[in-house]
Amino acid sequence: MKKMDFDSIFNLFGEEDVSNNTTTYADLTSTPLYWLGMHTKLILNHINFRKKAVRLLKNSNMELDPAELAAAGEVIAYNRAWFYIKKIDLSNKDHVEAILAYGDDFLETSLELAIKHFQSPEREEYEKCLHLLEVLKLSKEISL
């Protein structure tokens, strides 16, 4: 019985230059479009989630105060949303273009809600409000 020569079999397919077969992946989490989207998503989804959670907790037998949980959830959601929107640099052309591409009523609503949250008497985080207001103004200018 004759032995099979595997090298000969694989040589039938030819040799590929694997150096040209590279796959690259873009890290979308480090783009201004992602940051704008996450800010909007966190704030708008938080509002819906809060309503459902408060309704659920009111009907439960737990000794949790729904108002306190809602307030804690609000602080967490807005601070996490701030984590993303603070990365927007209005002196960066790419960031401005992202606002041009993404700016809509949802973004503007999330920015307005964030401003209201951070300017409340308990917080008074006006530096954050200033940044949010600048992004909001640019978004509104674009939508006109």
C-alpha cells in the first residue's frame, strides 16, 4: 500500500499570502457618535425604567422606599451619561461632525434633561451644565 503525501495534496491549493488577509476591527466605543448615542440612550431609557421600577416596588411587599430608589437610580444614570458626553470636544472637527450626523430631538431632549438634573439645588454642577448647554446649542443650530 502506498503512503499518501500530504504535502503534495496541500500544494494543489497553492500558497496564499496571508500577510494581505488581515482583518481589522474598529473600536466604536471610542467614537463621538457612540458617546452621543450612549448619553441619549442612558437618559431616555432610565426614565422608562424608573417608571416601571417604581410601579413594581409600590406593589411589592418589600421594605424599600420607591422614591429613594428612584432618586439613587437617577444619580447613577445621569452620572454615567455624563461619563460619555464629557468626552465631546467642540473644538474637534470630528466631534462636531458627529453632532451634525446624530443630532436630533432625542439627543436634544437628553441634553435638556441632563442640564435640569445637574442644575438642581441638591447638585449645582454648573460646569457640567455649561458643557451640556454648548453641545445642545450646536445641535439646535444644526437642526434649524
